[in-house]
Amino acid sequence: MQEIVFDELKETEVELQDIDTMACPTGVTALTGEVSFHGDKDFTVAIAEIDGFHGKVMWAFRKHSKYWAGATLFLHSDNISDNSWKKRNDLPHLLPHVEPEYIEELEQAISNYFYRKQSRGRNCMVEVFRRGVEQANH
């Protein structure tokens, strides 16, 4: 029983840290950017009426959790130093294949690569997040 309570406390602490991290202008921008992809115009109006960054992101976390994962990932990636990215400019500019069978194929290829090279990667999961694309374009 005590272990369950401890796990819940750890989970709550992580959630509150995420909320605090998102409670800034760029965090709210990441949220509204993710929401614009989904075409939820009511969200943008509603969040503008809430006072303070903490209030805005707490509301979004509690009432619109479906946007949370994408927004937090975008904010995190925006805050990674440019020197930390390994950029590949030699890849062809093609539309990505995001159908489930292609995602599974990519997961398997990444898993196999890392398992052969480093004995890890058995549980690879690929998630698709679209950024800077309006709902009508996907």
C-alpha cells in the first residue's frame, strides 16, 4: 500500500514539474501550436481568458490533456541546444508515411539497429506529432 502511494506521489511530482516548465510564454505558445493543428478554435479563446501562465497550463493539463504530450515534447525540443542536434540535410524532402504499418516498420528497424549495435532498443515506440501544419493540410 505504501509503495502505491509513493508511486502516485512521484507521478504527481512529475506532472507538477511539467506544468511548471510549461508555465511560460513559450509553453503557452507550444500548447496553442499543438491545438491549432487539431483545429480547436475554442481552446485558443478560452486560454486567453485565463490569468497567469500557471493558470493557463494547469487548465490545459486538466481539461485538454490530449494536447499535453505534443506540446510538452515541442517545448522540450525547442529548448535543446542547437549543438545537441544531429542534423541530416541530405535526406529527400518527402511527405512522411504515418500510417500504422509504416510506423510499425520504422519501430522494428530502429529496434533492430540499436539491438545489433548496442544490445538495447527492444521496446522502441515511434510517436507521430505534426508541427506547424494546419488541420486541413493533413
